[in-house]
Amino acid sequence: MTKNRIGSLFFLAFSTFYFYRVFSIKKMPGNQFEIMTASTFPFYIAITGIAISIILIILSFIEKDQAKLSLQYIKSLDLKTTLYFILAMFFYGFTMKAWGFIISTAVFLAIGFLILKEKSLKKILIISISVSVGFYLLLNNVMGVYIDAGDLIDNLVGAIS
């Protein structure tokens, strides 16, 4: 089996599982008739992932001259960096409720830059903070998708009594 076919099958399995899980995302009361809900983007991401993986599987059968999967190729992969990113994603998921979207996303992006060996701390902080704040404002204010500020922010501003 070729590398492209194996990768496409894994991507198809992941996208299919992601698509299945999209339907368990809870909607806020009264949002069932809204155009944009919490499951809108995940739904289209899953559909796109399934379509791309099917196209890649078909292309892997059409193209005859492809490299076969070998032990040498597997040894050449940078699995340590991949493992660090998976751990960072788990960390991001576990801190989202407590720290909120903006802080968790900024920390996750900063960790990602550090994993990719970015040297400029100033660049890391500017990009991480601006992207997380920008997405928060875009989703909350422009698209109307509510994102919880997180327990930390709620406790700081006194929202929880």
C-alpha cells in the first residue's frame, strides 16, 4: 500500500469520526433556526475532510508510480514534534473551560511556535495574542457565535458569585 493511500484512509477515518461527533454539539436554546451555530464550522470542516480524503484515495489508485511505505520512511518522520503537538492539543482542550478561549488559544499558539522552534519571543506573543483576540471578536461580535469567556475571567470580573 502506498503512503498516500494509507494517509488518506487515516484522514478519512478521522474526518468521518469528526463528522459523527459534530451532531453531539449542543445548541443553545433558540439557536435551532439560526444560520450560524456552534456546529456550523465543524460540520463543513468534516465534510471537506471527507471529500478531500476520498479524492486523494481515488488519485492514489490513478497514479501508478508511487513510493511504497517503508521502514526507512517511517524512521524519517518527525514523530517527536507530532507527539508534542498532540500533548499541546490535549492541554488546550483541558484548559479551555478554566482559562477561556482567549487565554487558552494564546497559550496554545505560543506553545506551537515554541515547538516549531521560533526564536523571537516578541513575534510569538504578538501573533498568539492578536490571533486569539481577533478570532474571539470575529466569532462573538461578527458571526454571533457565543464563546464562553472561561471561569478565570468570570472570577476576575465577579460574574460568578
